[in-house]
Amino acid sequence: MLRSLLSILLLGTCSQSIAAAYNLEDLKALARDGAYTEFLAHAMDVRPSLRLEEWKKMVIEMGGLYTNHLTKQKNLDQQDFQKIETIYAWPVLRQDDVFRARRHELGVKYLTTCLDENPPCWETFRTFWEADKTNPETAYKLAELIDKNKKAPFSKWEFLTYAVKSNLSEFYCKKPFVQKEIWEEIEKIYINLDRRSDFLKKIDELLHPDCLPSLNELARGKMLSPDKTNDRELAFQVLKAQFKATTAVEDLFYTIYLLEKPSQGELFNYSWNRVKLLRSLPQRRDAVIEAFKKLDPLPDEILGSLDETKVRAIFNLFKENFPELIDYYFNQCKAYYSGKTTFTNGNPTLQCKKFVESPRGETLLDDSTLREFKAIFKF
């Protein structure tokens, strides 16, 4: 009796399954009517051996109608998002450029909304990305979403690395948001380098060749206007590693290096010797001065250093080999404190007053300059 009952139930279930299955003719009828919802719900009813060009063409067409409808909606609900993700697993749609692009657009739209919910949909975010890591625009947009959500469980670079290594990297690497992340990654690499000779290899591993012009432009900018002192050294090393550091760039960097917070070592020796070399090269000194004038504020941390011996040694080095630079710096200082010149960004010589009024200033400055400052500062 029990076996008979089970047999009846199984037969009934099979009958319903067979009745519910759509064949190719059914799908053709749905396609003619543009009934994409019902079509997509039954497209896989067709046996694999019958999913030929005609079937593929209909699937792509119906998928296009469905996604076109969704792109016109203000918001995308979870049900439609999940449906898109489900049918994106179908090879025929995964290989269609239009469907892939719309899947990206709709996915980003949905994630933008659901990340504002409590709790945020970070797991959905992760599975959306892992379903297809080939689209650099998706990588970029997801990194933007992470940037707007400071408590994100992912780093922006996890995604941006796909964008900056892609054939479209030239486009992404020009964006300030991306450049900021690139610079942070470059800094990490530089800090952890075992050998300076490996720097170029590491840069090449990090970025697509089309990204390098933007990186070098960024480095040149940071040579003149670093966000922090170490940026200038890093910028120089980035250019040098790629053989983009011209003689003019080297002259400027080595000069500035001694005026900031120089540490004893290879760079200090190179910089010291370069300033001594410039003594006999007036045209190159002129080029350094012209570049130096573009810096604001002027590099002068050395004047505030507690290392008395180093301060005196470097001051005298410039006094003997590059006096024009010393003169320019203190003339700017006098112009600012006397009020004869207006400086848009304020004091361009941050260490000047303290240095002039200190015992080291009285010892190192010539009498004429010292008298002028005494008249200005009244000391």
C-alpha cells in the first residue's frame, strides 16, 4: 500500500515537471511576445543538446530586454539583482558584451544602495566581485564604494590593482583617487625594498606600462610640492628607477635633500658631492634656482635641526659652493617679514626667524645680512 502511494506521488511529480518544462517552440513564442520574465525563467528547460544558435540568440535578446527594463528603474530590488547574478552564470550571457556591461551597471547601482543599509551588504559585495574579476571598470567602481564606506572589510587596492594593470590603466591612473592609492603602494614597496636595484621591477609588477606616464607626472609634481617630506625622496627614486631623472632633476633633488632632514648615508654623500660639483657649473646652478623659486614653502628644515655640527657644515657648504641659493632664501625671508612682498600662502621661510635670532645665525650669517634682519626683527 505504502509503495503504491509513493509510486503515485512520484508519477504525479514527474508529470508536473514534464508539464512545466518548456520546449524550444514555447520559448520562441515567448520571445516573439517579448515576455522576457517568463522566457528567462524557463530558458534552461531546453535540453543542452538543443541550446544552439537560435536558442542563444533568443537568450541574449531576452536578457537584453530584461536588463534594459531594469536600467530605466530608479532602484534595483534584491530579487532582480539576484536574478541577474543567477543568469550571469549562463555562458551565453557571460560572453555577451552588452549583458556584461549592464550587469556591471546594475550591480553597482544595487550595491550603492544596500551598503547604506544596516548591516551593509558586504558579503553580497564580495560575491558580486568574485563572480567576475575581469572588468576593470567594476574594480574601479567597487573601490570607490569602499572609499565612501570607511568601515569596509576590504582595502581599495584589492580592487584597484585590477584597474591599474588593465589595458585601460591609462584612463584610471589619471584619476586623483587612484593616484593616491598608487602612491601609497609605491611607498610601501620602497620602504620594504631589499635592494634599490629591484625598484623598477616592483613598479613594473604593480602597474601596466600605460600607467607609468601618469605615475611619472605625479612624481614630478611631488618633487616640487610634496605632501610630506619623504614624498620628495620617493618621487626622485621613482623617476631614477625608470631612468627619467634628468640632470636637472638630480641637481634639484640633491640640493633640496640637504636642506630638509638629511640622514647620513649614500644619499647624503651624493647630495654633498653634487653641491660641490655645481660650484663650477653656473648654468646648472641657475636652473636649480629657477626650480627652487617654484617651491612653497622653501625647504629649510635643516636650519631648525638640533644637530649643530650638521647645520654648520651644510650651511657652509652652500655658502662656499652655492651662495646664490643662500641669498635667495634670506631675501625671501626679509621680503616676507618686512611686508614688502605679499605671499599668497604665507611665510615661505618657516625656519628663518628662529635661525636668524639664534646664536648659530649670528655666527653663520654675514654682518650685512645680520644688520638687515636686526632692523626687521628688532633684536
